[in-house]
Amino acid sequence: MYGWIWRHLPGNAWVKAVISLVLVLLVVFVLFQWVFPWAEPLLPFNDVTVNGGGNAG
């Protein structure tokens, strides 16, 4: 898949590297702005249960 993307990007290796970096940053931005906030309520990270009755040390 990555080879296919690399072959279809325009320019020489430096231009392809810059475009690839921009694409990666765009994907990370989209994930943090829309995908992760949408998925966060669906994940059980806030369902913390602490069983009492023991000493910590």
C-alpha cells in the first residue's frame, strides 16, 4: 500500500517525502480532531473500579 502511494505522488524523492509528511500530519490532525473525540465515549477508560479492604503498604 505504501509503495502504491509513493509511486503515485508527484515529484522527486524530496518532494514525495514532504508530501508524505504533510499527509501523515493531516491524518494525525483528523484523528485527534474528530475520530478520537467521537470514539472516546465508546471506550471503557473511565469505568474504573477500586476494590476496597486492603492496605497499600
